[in-house]
Amino acid sequence: MTETEAETSARPPRHWEADVLLRDGRAAHIRPIRPDDAELLVEFYSRVSAESKYYRFFSPMPFLSDRDVKRFTRVDYVERVAFILTVADEMIAVGRYDAIDDGKAEVAFLVEDKHQGRGIGQLLLEHLAQAGRERGIERFVAEVLPDNQAMIHTFRDAGYRVASAYDGGVMELEFNIDPTETAIGVMAQREHRAESASIEKFFSPRSVAIIGASRRQDTIGRALVRNLVTGDFTGRVYVVNPTADAVSGMPAYQSVADIPGDVDVAIVAVPADAVQDVVLDCAAKGVHGLVVISSGFAETGEEGRQRQRRLVGLSRSYGLRLIGPNALGVINTDPDVSLNASLSPLMPPRGRAGFFCQSGALGSAILEKVNNRGLGLSTFVSAGNRADVSGNDLLQYWLEDDATEVVLLYLESIGNPRKFSRIARRVSRRKPIIAVRSGRSTQGVPMGHAVRKIAAPSQAVDAMFRQAGVIQVDTLEEMFDVAQLLAHQPLPRGRRVAVVGNSDALGLLAADAATGVGLVVNKQVALGADAGAEDFEDALDAAIDDPEVDAVAAIYIPPLNVSGEDVANVLAAVGEQSDKPIVSTFLGAEGVPELLRVPDVAGSSAGRGSVPSYPAVEAAVRALAHVVEYAVWLRTPDKAASSADRVDPQAGRRLVNELLMKHPDGHDLTLEEQKQLLGAYGIDLWETLSVSSVKEATAAGEHLGWDVVLKATADHLRHRPDLAHVWRNIDNSAEMAHAWNSLSAVITEPANAGFVVQRNAPPGVPVAISTLEDPLFGPVISFGIGGPLTELLGDRSFRIPPLADHDAQDMVREIKASPILFGYRGSEIVDVTEIERLVGRAAQIQHDLQQVRSLDLPLILAGASGASVLGAAIRIEPVVDPRSDWFVRRLSTPPGDTLPD
């Protein structure tokens, strides 16, 4: 095969193709160049200015010759790689690298002039660098003319360490493309800005078009017009109806194209099979985004799923973002916008919370609950099938939104768990996130949601939420309980609570409930049933001034024929001035009662310092406990675990790659291979000798110097609680023969027992560490006491690598059986530091090497001065799809989609 034929038949990896967001929040498509892109390249090059061409080729080059076109479009996707960026089937940029030396490649870009300044160069560099890393490229070099400052900044601003030199009037740049923390941070910041910009236009449009507006009452289109107009939207409203002259007193246009002014956002309420035509009309008009209310998509079955995939692909290909389909809509309560682009007739009061949910039907109920509680919202999105815009996008927007102080999420599915974890962790450091996750025990995915089911156990997902600082609650009621506390009261400094009330019975209930959720009641003031406002004021002031108190629970149940207004005034006044949170059970009211509200200069229904009330004291202290845990998480340093001297990730990576070249379908590592991989990360695996006869067992004992163990390792035997498969303390050939005969007599089918011989390990507590690579979720690690009882009771802790310094410590301590490690009933305290080190190293292996499908250390004996790793099982497999949160910016692709060949 000739070189040209090889390049024509070469195929790039599927994951190199992706939808991406540009700096202005518009979508585009990036993919490897193909031989059939010749015409596309010529048309693109004809639109590029002479100056840009000169900057690219250092000489006037007005046209591309046939030879140039062939050279640029035919690559081997290994040493010569090129990506193009397209919008509306037009090429707007191209970037490429060509290998010039061992591990080194020259990189160059060309961006159409009218699209320059949109961050395209940085995107191309990210994707080329990742492709280069996958192909063994270590360094990029580039030649740039000194006055091409835009390109110089593209390289310097990428987060790499760029070395430069001048040669013959040309600036030569060179840099290592390893994904350093700085480079990853730069990429994440650009991702944040682009995704935030894409959402901002939905919340602050200057004009909205309702496509499918109807003159008939009780139709979706008519309701959208009514809600937008009666909600006092401050921008322009256009209605589109090809069969009407006017709708609700406003002129109707036959199509979006006929609207005389610009349109920022289109609300779509037409039949499902007509939505794609609407996308094309909106793209031609320059609309930024669509909110598709229409149903009839993935929630209806396979035909609907295919329709939904086509809708998402078409929208993104033309640069549009999409909320929905099957969405309830979006709301912004900012009086400068006052946008109710939803099916809900209820405009919630202005508040501090941003709310994202997926179910349209549930969205209406949520808005009603918010209104009844007097909580208030800043913004609201019900995304329906969540085919494009997701909770991750909203988190990016709310991170910088000054009007949003608390984030509320009702999640029915998580499309990109690793990205969610990364973004949520950053948001939680500035604003609390409260989440309800449906399907928590079943791990189910609702019909219509474009995500795969997570294979990782439910406890791993819960661990991800805890690591990210997300306050996970079980019900919507509990979400609002916590939200009204966070929105109006300061964070507590600790767990110590004072209970002040005029009901002894409720005071005892509050104390019991507080103790049950991990709070410490160290001050209880019973005022008596006839206590008045002054009594409450004195008691509350004393509790707040007490340095041993971190929060106060106030209980007021009035005598007959008493309004309680005086006590309410005291609570409101104290709550406004207190630097410690106050929760109350005031008249059994729910929410933030009018009497307990503090006026808010920002226009919210209840300002900072308002005292939330709960109908039951148990709900009050439970909400407080959630907030305490969040405050503790905030104070915990978010420092990544440091690697010690004995870690050599490159050696581990080389070993895995070499093995997969020999075993492309996957491979279970041999004992020697296990020792090499674990040894690269500072884990010493004890020598294990497989034996199939007494003679071999005796030879093994002599080789190890006796004081050995004979044990069976078959799965059905090694987890027996009676340890009938193990014979210890063997010191000579006679004892080995006795051990062999004894075990063979009690084990069914001894030929299949998998006998091994090891040195006798020091006594200790058996613990087990396991990791796995979930296709969607990414790496997961678990820890527990070894043995079948742990598996039976599910007493394991989980985390998502990479781990912070404190994560391994927390994992060891949070299992129910952890007292066994810390001297339970006078037993010896084990070397917990060594266990934590092993947990950290196993987590690092799984984080560094996606090819490790699973790693199991089923028996680690932890003693007072160390731990012995007595066994391992490691499975490696080739990577079919990279982790959902990779080293390049990309929008998620619905599962089942196939990319062009």
C-alpha cells in the first residue's frame, strides 16, 4: 500500500470528534479532517484574508494548489493530524500538527477572519495536544511572525511553559504538552466562561420569539404568550404563527425570518416533527438559543430518541444551544428582566436561590412550593429531557451570578458525573448546592433522558456528592427546609446548639432529634408556657452571646388567644443582628412567615436575617445538621493528596501499554505483572507461589525459608468465614504434607482449589481495597474490613479519585467496623497511616490509568507496625471511550449516537 493509500484508508479515533462551545457561548463542531473535505477547505481558504494567509505561510499564497489541498486533507492521524471547526456545514478554522522528530511535532492554525477572537485557536490547540498525547507526541513547536500577536498569545495563554527564540525574523516557540495543573486550570476557566455565556443569554434576552403561538385559549402557545406578557417582561415579544394575523393583540409573523428586529431566544411550541424546520429558521435569523416546550421526543420511545438526537445535532451544528425538549421553560425574577418564558402561570417572588430541575410536571409543583414558603428564586430552569443544556451549564452560570446565593438541583439523571463533580466542587466553595437525586437506590434513568445508567454502586455516587460539598437530601420538602436556612441565616461555626422555647415537650423532642443527627445540645432553656417577648429576648441574647453555642433553635407555641406578634418581632430583630444561625418552630408555620421576615434592599421577599420556621422541631434540627456538615466541609482544606518518592506513574503507564499491545482484547495480570504495576506506585505485593502438589508445596516452603501458609484461593473458598481453606505456621516438609492432606480432605474438588504458598504474615486485621473504572462514572475506590460479612452488610466506604489529603483518612474512619482498627475492646491499634497510604496509592493507580478496568487487593493484614498486601487481582482493557471529563473542552454526546465514518 502506498503512503497516499494508507492515509486515505486511515481512520481517527471516534472520540476525536465533538461539539464544542466558543468563547461567546455559541456552539461549533470539531472533527478530524477527511479526504472528502477538499472542497470545504478551498471554500474556507477563499474567505480568509490575505494578511491571515501571510501569517500562516509567511508568504503571499492567494490560492491553494491541488497538491496543497491533497496534502492538507490527507493525513494519517498519527504523525500528521488535522482538525477542522465547522458551523452550519462551513469550515471556519483548521489546525494541524506534523511530527518532525521523535516525540516532537510542528503545530499551526488558520482561522477565518470574521471568527477570530472567539477562542478558536485555544480550542484547536487543546484538541491537537490531546491527540498528540495519545499518539506519543510530547512537545509542540511553532514558527510565528513577531507581529502575529494573536497567535503568540494563543500559545502563551494555554497554560504551558513556552520557550521562545528568534531565527531569521521568525519567532520559534516550543513547549511540552503534558496536561499540567496550570494548563488544566486554564482550560477549565475557558470552559466556565463559554458555558456561562451560553446560559446568560437565556436569562437576559432583549427579545423573545414564541413560535407556535396560538389564538385559541388553553393551548401551550397561548399560555406562553400570556405568561411572558403578564410577567412584565422588559424586552420585546414576537409571536410566530403562519396562519394568523395577530395573537393576544400582537402582530403575528409567518416565520422568524419575517421578524424585523433581532431575536435572542426562541420559545418553541410546535409539533415535534416541525421543530427541525424551526431550528433552520432560527439559525438563519441568528437566534442564540432555543427553549423547546414541544414533546414527542425521547420520552416517547426509539423513534422519539432518534428525533431528539437529530434535533440536538442540528442545533449545535448551527451554533445554537437548546433547553429541552419537553421542557417547562425558564424564569428570571430580576425586575430588570422579569422573564417568565415557561408554562407556569406563577411567577415566583424574587429570591436568592437558583433552581434547576428536569421534570416539567414537577417544575410547576416546585414553583408552587417555593411561593408558599416565601423562599423566592433568582432564576429557574426546567430542562425536560435535558438533551443539551444541563445542570452543569447552570452551575457554571450561577457560579458568577451575584443574584444567586444558593443553588437547588432536582436531578433525575447525571449525564457527565465527573464534570459535575469538578464544577460542583468549585461552586460549593462559594455557594451551597442542595440536591435531590431521584432513582437514588435503583440507579434508574427516566425515559427520555439522554444518558446511560451508572454502573458504579449508589454509595459511590453519594460519595461523589459529599466530596464535591453538595448537600444531598432525600425529598423536596427537605431541600426547601435547608434552602430557607441557607438563604437567610449565617453558617454555623460548629455543632453546638442551644434550644430555647416555651414548651418543655417540644424542647425535649428538639434535643433528642438534634442528638440523633450529630448535633450537640449544650444549652437548653425552658421558659415556660407563659413566657413573653422579653423572656424570649433575654434567653436568645444569652444563647447567642454564649461562646459555647454555635446555633439556636427557638420554639414558640403560644397560649390560647395570643397572636405571638411580640415574640415574632423579637425573633426577627435578633435574627437580623445575630452572627449565628437561628431556626424556629414558630406557631407551627412552614417557610419564612411574614412576621419573621426582614426587609431586603435587593427586592427579595425576605432578606438576610429572616428566621425560617418549621412545622416540626425534627425538621428544623435536621436542616441545621445538613448546614453544619456543609460548614465543616468548607473548613476542610481542599488539598490534593501528595505523591511520595516511590511513585513512578510513567513506569506503570509503560507496563500497561506494553501489555495491551500484546493483549488488545484485555488481560488479567499475572502475579509478576501485578508486582510490577503495584511496585511502580509503592505497593509491595507479597510473593505468592502457586502449587498443584505436595512436592511443589514443599519446594515452595523451602524457597521461602519456611514459616509459611498453605491456602486455597478459589473464589468459592477464600471468603469462607471459618478459614477452613488456610493452614498456618508450616515449618518443614512433614507439616506441609499434613497441611496438604488435611485441607484436601475438607475442600470439595481440591484440584480446583487454587492452592498457593506464602510466607506467614504478621498478625493483623484483614482489610480490603478495590477500585474500578466505570464507563460513564470514571474511577471509583472502596475500602472495608476484609471478609464476607463486610460484603453481606455493605459496610464499605467509597470515594472518587483523585483523592484529597483527608479523603483516605475519612474512608478508613467512616465504615461501621472502623473501631476494630482503633483498639476495640483493648485490641492492638493498627498502623492506620499505612492503610491510608495504600488507599491513596490504589486510588492514584485508578486515576492515572484508565486502562485499569478493576484492581482488587482482597487481603491486606494491617498490624501495629505496617500492613502486608497478600493478594491482588488486576484487569486491564483498552480504552474505547475516554473519561467523560477529559483534557479537552467538549459538549456531551447522547449515548447511541454514531459519528460519521
